[in-house]
Amino acid sequence: MPARGVAPLRILALACLGSLLTACAAPRPAAPPVAAPAPEVVEVTPLERAQNLLIEAEYTPEPEPSRHAIDAVLALPEPAPGLLLRAERLWSLLPDEGLGNLADRYRGARLAMLVDEPGLAYERLPPVDDDWDRSLYFDALALHAELLTGRSEWGEALRARITLDQGLFIAPRQQSDNQTAIWSLLAAQPPGQLQRLEQLSDDEALRGWSALFLGLREAGGDPDGFAQAVRNWDQAYPRHPAQALLPELRNATLRPTEPPRRIAVLLPLSGSLGDLGNAILEGIAAQFYRDHGATGSLLIFDTAGQPDLADAHYRNALQQGADRVIGPLTRESVERVAAIDSRVPTLVLNRPSTPLPPPFAALSLSPEDDAQAAAGEALRSGRDRALVLVPEGPFGERVAGAFRDAFELQDGRVTAEHRFQARSPDINAQIGSALGIDASEARIRRVARQSGLTLDADAQIRADIDVIFVAGPARDLRMVVPHLHYHRGGRLPMLATSHAYEGRPQPMLDSDLSGIRFPDAPWLYTELNPEPALRAELTGPEADDTVAHRLPRFAALGVDAVRVAADLPRYQRAPHLPVHGVAGNWALQPFTRTWIRDPAWVEFHEGLPRPARPDRVIGPAE
């Protein structure tokens, strides 16, 4: 039997051992901390960012915050007018009123464009100087070219685009768009300008573009001619950047257009313009039935010269399935029809006051066209200082303005203008004064008085002119031109419009018009007319009572209208393609969507109109 004290001792030992083990054990790990909630992410939209930056800039009188705010507004897809106004106010407070450097000028121009103020944008972004920031430079140059195009400054826009093209080689899509714009600008140059650029420009890239355009224009739609023109050009301008555009040009030039099946014709066949409309219709019908009569048909509508009827007939023509439309004729009717949403290629026969939308284009004979052709003819021959003589009234103002604009656009200068009254009893004095005879006689008298001598001197015409543009109907010119000859004005080239010739030989009446040179339709002249059989059909002896016989120029317009309208989609995608017509050679101006005529040139000689020699530099009457 164990001793009584043993059990208590064992219990105490076990208790001590447990305490020891507990003291030596690892401490219990602390509970993990509770994670703090993640901060809430607040996304700032571009609009909110622009608004915040505007507020900051408006309270910070420093340029840099203003620039950041303006850039944020410009980055918005459609900035609200209020934001644009605030950005504009900040821009005006930049150093030098926002014109201190290219970046600020570019900002200001973009702001102006967003409020539809291209004129203001152009003031803020005049010719773009080079800049170390190449991206900024080319962006600004692209906008400058766009502004020049909107101002119809085709030559400067072309130069800007060609300079821009050199910086887009790393951006193929942008370069393709830019080169397409270059091609359209080449087509927009006035007649004769591309030849001068090819021959005289110091810019090899510009010469290469001009040469390619002229070569393809001469080749026309002939595949072999196209290939040969490209080979010749490539030899002259190897590695030219325009090579990138050749596949697109080849496709646009050689891809055929589906021939028309049904052409609608909208003309005034009754009323005061009935004769004009019927003359055009006779030309249209003759050409159409010769080329498309077996497969197509004409839908003919009489507009009577009324815009409401033109509108209704145009819509009716579309409902009847017309795939081409020719007409209407009057400007008011053209503007009415051009407002209709249409996808049918339409060739109107007058120029509206505003540019035409696709798919419309305009083909017309107008006094303004003749005046512009006269300006180009003078400049082509090196004459760049003009005296303009036109009758008083609307006709005179129209042709004088058209000549002046075309002449000065190509660096000519209209030195003086005079409005005459052909039947005035003092017409001789009027013409003498316009030629400077009065001033010359005054100088002679002054010299005689100062020298005390009696001078036997003839008054001379003014020395600051080298060409005379004299316009008016034949009946007026017969009364004006003799006085030009009397005062020795005939020593200078004298250019007129086609109104100088009434369309039939009258040598007795027109004998005093010798030396007058004017543009006209080849259709009227046996030596020039490319379609003598068609002319004989319409205006020959058996058709001498037709309106086509009495109004041959308008019949010629009808013939050419069919040729243009039938292939209009092709010409619109390939504006270098010409149309060799009987009223002249036509080329599409793609920005105004008008066809520009290169007419035949005719000169009165002993009272009869004779084709002018194409290689002859215009000079005084022989």
C-alpha cells in the first residue's frame, strides 16, 4: 500500500510540468487586420474634362492652362456653342492675340471653322511657315489647303497639297486622300495653266504632277494611250510620288460606264425660251438616236421655263426610271431641281449661283464662259495688261466681271475699263478717251506750251495696255470697232465673245470687224466641225427652217450634252478625261461641278470669220 503523501506530490509535479510546457509553447498569432475599402474610381468624361479645364483657365492668367482648355474643347466631337465661345475668348487672350506662333494660329483657325467662319480661319492661318513640330506643320498645312480650296484659289491650294504630300509617306491612307485632292485641284486649274506649270515651275514635284495630268488628258480613255502616257511620264519623272495614285487612275479611266437606257430631257419647249429649248432638243435627239437609239429611249418634258414645272417633271422622270437627266435650262429651274435629293446623274444646262451637289453637273454656253476664254487666250500669248470695253447694262457687267476675275486670277491686270453706248453721237470720243487719246493730246499741248514750239505730233494710245477685250452684240461692235481702228487701237490684239458673229457670213456688214478674234463652236465652221454629216442633217439646205439652223450654237450644245451625260459617272471619277465635242472641248471642274469649254478660235478677215491658226500668237490685225 503506497504511502499517503505520494499522490499529492504526483499531482503537484504534473501541474508544474503543464505550466512549464505552457510557458515554452509559441504564442498564438494575432488576428489579421481588416482591409480598408478600396477608394471609389470616378471617371471624367471628355466633356467634363473640357469644362474643368475651362474653369481653371478662366481663373488662371497664364497661357498654358488656356491652351490646354482650348485643346480639350477642340477634341470634343461636337462642342456646344457655349464651350466654343469660352474657348474663343481664351484664345483671344493668348500672347499676340493668338497669332504669336503656328500652334496658336492653328488653334484659332480650327475654332473659326467650328463656327462656320472659313474667312476668319484663313485670316488666322495665312501661308503656313515650316515648323520644328512636323506633325503640327502638316496638320496646319492640310487645313490651309482646305481653306484655299474653299476660296477657289486652286493654284495655291495645289501647291500646298503637293508640299503636304511629302510628309505623308508614313500615313498611306492620308496620303491617298491627299493625292486624290491633288488630282482634283489639277483638274480645277484654268485652261493653259498646267502647261505653264509644267514648263516654268521650279518645283519638280509640281512639274511631275502637271505632266502626268496632261499626258493622261491627251490619252483620253484609250487603254493603249493610257499605258504609253504612263511609260513616257515614268521615264521623265522616275520615283515620283504620283506613282502611288496610278492604280486608282487606271481603274477610274478604263472602267466602263453602263450606257444609259432612258434619258429624261427637261427643256422649255414653249413660251419665250421655246426656240432655244427646241434647238437644244434637236441636237440631243440627233446625237442620242445615232448613239443609243437601238437600246435606249428619250423622255421629253416641257418645262415652259417655269421652276415649278421643272421640279414636278424631274420627280416624274425619276419615277419613270430615268437613269440620266439633261436639263433644265433656266437658272431658277436649275436651282430648284438641284435641291431635290437624287442619285441619278443629272446634267443641267445653266450654272446656278451656288455649287451643285452630287450627282449634278452643269454644261452651258454663256457670255461669261466666252469672257473667261478670252482672258486665257490673252495670257497664253503673253498679253497681261488689258483694256476692257463693254456696253452699259447687265450684259456688259457680266462679261467684264468674268474677264477681270479670270484675267487677274492668273496674274494679269485690267488696266482700265470703259462702258460705252454704241449709238451715242460721241462714241468716237468715248473710244478715244478709253484708249488714252485725250491724255496724249493734253501732253502734246503741254509740251508745245512749255517749249513754245508748234508740234506736229499724233496722239498715241496709252502705253499701259497690250490687249483689248471688247464685248457686245455684233450690231454694237460694228459701230465701236471702226473707232478702235481710227485711233490705232487695232495695232493691239482685240478679243471679243462669240456674240461678235451672228452665225452666218455677212462680209459687207462685218468688214469693219477685221482683226476681231473670238471663241466659238467648231460646229459652225466647215474646217473645224468634227461632225459634218450630223450638222448637215440638222442645219443643211433641207432643214433651213428649223430652229437648229437658226440657233446652231444651241443645237451643238444639245449634241455635246448627250455625249457628256451618257458617260457622266466616269467623268466624275476621272476628271482628267476630256470630251471632244462640236461646241468645243470640255473638261470637268470637280469642285464647282461645271464643265469648262475650250472653244475654237476664229478671226474676222475681210469681213469673214476664219479659223485662227492654232500656233499663231495673237497680234494686231494683218
